[in-house]
Amino acid sequence: MQIRSRRYYLLIAGMLAVATLSGCGSQLSVVGKDAKLPADENSAAFLDRMSSQDTVTQNDAMRGILMLEGGDKTDTFKQRVDALVDKKIIPAGSYDASAKLSRGLLARMICCSCGLKGGVMLRTTGPSERYCLRELQYRKMMMNGSGSTKISGMEFASVLTRAEIYKRTRRFPDMVGDTD
Amino acid sequence: MLRYTIIIGVAVALCSGAAMAEDNKPAVDKTAKTTVKAAVAKPAAKAPAANPGDKLQVTVVSVSGLAEKRSASEEKAEWSAVKAGDVLDEMTLLRTGLGGKIVLKFADRGDVTVKSGTKIGIASFRKRGKLVQTRVGLKYGAIRAQVDSSRGANDFRLRTPAGTLAARGTGGHFAMWGDFLFQGKGTGGAWGGKISSRVLALIAGQWTDSELKMPLSILLDKYGITLGDEYGGLTPSELKNLLMNGGGRGIIGFIGNPRNPGSPKLILPGVVPMGVPVGGPIDGSDDPDRYIDDPERGRDRSGTAVGGPLGGSDDPGRYVGDPERGRDR
């Protein structure tokens, strides 16, 4: 019995070691590292370009979030991902420059950029796509809907504008962008 | 007999001539006397090409943050920074960046504040006689418009991808979002909204959206008491699944199956049938007459204002804060 218990302990320790060595924890993986966007694009031009797009790529989205953070001084997608990981706005994970942005990922980035604490679940579990989206929906900063849905350019521009108003005033804007 | 026939014939001809002349009058004269609702329903007649009116100028009062302008009439025109004191002509596009703001003065007929993250276009700003005609397009973002009619009649129209708004001496905040689409809030006077064939008059303190929802419905959506989140912990797909398969499937059957008349019905928030009375006395009475007939409480879901607080106050806080008048989704 004692031998069996010892074997069990060894087995569990071995599994933990294998899991750790095999990268059970998240690793940063970036596809399209050198993908670029129009140079010298200010936020007005960026929003204008976004408003005419059917979908938003992760590359575009990260430029938008960096603009929310004060400006995009990066050149490539890899630099944008690194900058956002450093700011703890996105976790180290898999990102693709040409992948379409989901509402969940946008909600997570907005929540982290605006420093929204959220309700019980968001505070308990930390920023996750699901609860960040629910928080933003509750605050009327995002439209109701599933987190896996791909977001349109107009919707992205609208959410970004509302997030900027919140960051500037620390108050949630109403439906016409006021905080009175 | 012949004399009577001639007199009647002349009288009929005169009457029909007068009626035709009335019909041929410009719609502008008509709308000046009618309500905002009618003004939107009957657009002002186009002026003859020979007299398009005198051009007026829009002046930039102040600029903060990032703001740019471009002429829409020149194909290869570049975006350039907007400065206070700039004079803008018709067919000028304006856009603001994150945190940007522009205040525009439309001669002596009002001002427009272009808020952060917005793109608008000045399509037309002309004076015809005493009437000043203004056409502004809003692609995305939000603006605040204050129209001043103390110096003459105005025909101010704001066109968005979702619909058109018209004003006659009033103020309001309007937004066009990619997700919530058109949103409007009246702050003074009256606005008329038109989307497709639907028309709505909006007065100070009232809201509407891209469906031109009745202001009361917007109020209910905004202040309605919601326990937990709007979906009750379920995603839209989960809700749909329950709607389709609920009833007779174990624990999730409590919601009921709309296909099964015998099962209890699920009424989703936001899709409560129009006309269903909500809220009401705290004692749980469900007598609809108590909601409709009592002027202290009366409002129903159809948006019909049936009474309200005595004195005509329209303070939403008075409805929401009073537990006697509490309402649910």
C-alpha cells in the first residue's frame, strides 16, 4: 500500500513536470509578425478607414487599442502584440495579424485598457473574454451578442470612441456619447 | 336657366383654379405653419434651379484635439487640420479623432458641436428669402445641434445612414453608431424623425433610436429593473435553444415551449408584447385598469402616455424612484 501511494505521488509529480515542460502555460505565438498598416495614420484617419470595413483584423484592432493608450508608435504586428502584452492588455497567447477580430477579444482589450473592475465574476476570475463582454454589454458600451461573433468596422469604431470617452472622463457615456 | 348654368360654371372654374393654385404653392410655405412631424413627412419642395439661394458660411469657433477637414467636391483633396476661425463652404467633410472636438457656427442660425470620433459633411447651407436651409450628414459618431430660429425660419436636417431628422428652432444630441445605430435625445423645442415611412416627433428630454421607438419605450429599456444580466445568465444561442427545445427536457423545461400551448410561455426581456401593462401596485394586483386609468401611475408598454405625475412633470426619476410605481422588464 505504501509502495502504491509512493507510485501515485511519483505519477502526479511526473505529470506536472511533463505539463510544465510541454508548455501547459500560455506561450506567445504570433502569425504575420511583419504585417504592417498604413504609416503615419492618426486616430481620425484610422476611425474613418475602420468605418468602411466589413471586418476588423487583429492587426487593426491592436492599433486601435494602442491609440486608446496614447498612440501607436509601432511598425509591425509583432511590436504591437509585444506592446500590449507589456501593458497587460492582452495575455501571452496566439495572435494572427490577418485573423478577424471577435467581440470577446475586443471586450477583453477594452476592459483592460479602461481598467474596468466589473462585477463579482469579473473580479473573481480576472479579465476573460466572456465576462469582459458581459460587463461592457451591461454598461451599454457594446451591443448584446455572442463573444465569438466577428465585429464590423463601424462597430469597432463606435466601441473605441466610447472607450476613449470613458478613459477621458471616467464616466460611462450614454447613447449619444454624453457623460452629463 | 342658361344664365344660372353659366354662373355655376364660372363659379366651379374659379374654385378649381384656386385649389390648383393652392396645390402649386411651394411646400416651404406650408410647412412653416405645420408641425415638425408634417415638416418631415413632406420634404420642402426643391427650389427652381435658377434660384438655388445665397450661400452662407460655416465658421469654426473652436477646435480641441485632432480634427481634420476635406473638400468633398475635389476628388484629390487631402485631409488638413481644422483651425479655429476657418470658414467652411458647402461640401466640406469634417472628422475628429479620439478626444477631438469641433464647434461650428452656422452663421446666425445655430451651432453644431462635433464630438470625439465623428465624421460629418456639410451638404448645403443656403438662404432663400427668410428661410435658411441646412443639410448636414452624419456618417458615424455623435453631434450636438442647437438651431436658433429667433432670426428667421430654419429648415435644418440631419441625415444619417439610418434616417433623417428635421428641426425648427430647437436643440438636441444625435449619434450614429455602428452597433446601436441612430440615437437621438431632444434638449429643446421639437425634432421630427423620419425613417422609411415612419415619423416621430421628439421633444425636450425624450429619446429615440434607429427604429424611432417611442420615448417611453426607450425610458423603460433604460430604467427598467433588471435582476442579473439581460439574458439571465444565458447566451443568445442558449436562449434560442431553450426556446426551441424547452418543455419536457428535464430541468430546462421550466421555461416552457412556445410550440406547446400547454406549457408556460417565456417572455423575453425586450420583447414584451406591446400594450402589456408593466409595474404597478406593490401589492401584486394585476388589474390592468389600475394602470391605465389611474393618472398617477398610468403608462403602458405601447408608449401611450396615460397620465403621469400631476403637474405635468416628466422627470423619469419620479417614475423609477417610487416603489409604488416600480416596473419590471
